Amino acid sequence: MHAAALRIELRVPLANSLKAKRAVVRPLIEGLRRTASLSVSEIDHHDSWQLSSVGVAIVAPDATHLERLIGQVQSYLDGCIDLEVIEIRASYLEEPS
């Protein structure tokens, strides 16, 4: 088993309210979930109009598949025109020997 947790820092430049931000972030979260049955949640900046942090948990049977899923997440984010990706950080879980 191979697993990774992604922390995605986002900016929603056109959001002028929390409601406007959620109108962009909610479809993003649902789209990522549908991309590959991923676990996704908004994890930080809940009170900020233009910032959001999204966490993504990915589990795969091998390292190649894991990297492919991470690439799918990045490709999906590249197609989102309503937001700016500030940073993507990955933490990998390794099986004990």
C-alpha cells in the first residue's frame, strides 16, 4: 500500500465574500472526489474570502499508481480557471519494514 496526503493552498481572486469563495471551492472539492474517488476536504482559511486550503488523501496499491493519481489532481487543478494554486505539498506514508 502507498499513500499520500496533499495540502493544496489556493487563492480565489474574484471572491468578495465567503459565499462567493464557497461557490468556487465546493465544486472543486466535488470534482476532485469524482476524479478518482479521493477523500477531499477544506482544511483551513474558513473565514478568509480569498484563501482556502484543501486536503486530499490518496491511497494506491503501488507507487506508480500513486504518482499517477497525484498527477490527475494537478491536472484537474490546472483546468480550474476561477482559482490560483499557490502551493501543493505532499506528505507520503511509508509502510514499516
